[in-house]
Amino acid sequence: MPITNEQVTKHAFLRLLYTDSYYPDHVVDKGRAILLRLCERIESAPPSDLSALYVLTHAATEEFNLLEADFEEAGSCIETVAREEIAEDFWRIAAAYGFQDADIEELIATRDW
């Protein structure tokens, strides 16, 4: 399903991670794919409220939890810069779909990083 939300399609997800050689692009690509799948899920079955949105973002956060092993295998990790960039992109997604009042910490509440 192609993403139709213009705010999302024009946004460069995980931009800071791509500009820092500490984060391997092939792993960052996987993180970007997680965020895009989240957008696809939101568009295919729009959440009716914040609780429903959080269910979707928690599932995507669990995918990032699993991605941590790929970062470590590549000699990197999800540390402060990455955590903040990922969290900000989760909030950008929520806002783009009309959930500007989403709590950034709740969006990623299931994180291990």
C-alpha cells in the first residue's frame, strides 16, 4: 500500500542517523522501513483514538527493540542520538495523522533502548 500522507512522504526519516557514519546505513534502512510500515498500518486501518495509535506504535517499537541486535552486530547501538531521532520520528508520524497530542514517551513506551 503506497503511503498517501504528504507530510510523511516528504519527511526524511532517521535523517541524523544517515548523516553519521556510526550508524550503518543498511541497519538504518531497516529502521526507516519500520517507520514506513507503521505509516502504512495507520493509513490502512486508521486508529480511532490515542489508545489505538499506541497499540500500533508499541508494535513498531518492539520491531526497533529487535533491530538493536543488528546495530550491535554492525558495531553500533541505539544510543542517545538514535533514541531521540527515533522518538521524534514516531511523534512526527503521530502528528501527521492528526494525533498532535500524543505523548512521545507513550508512543515508544515498550522500548528497550
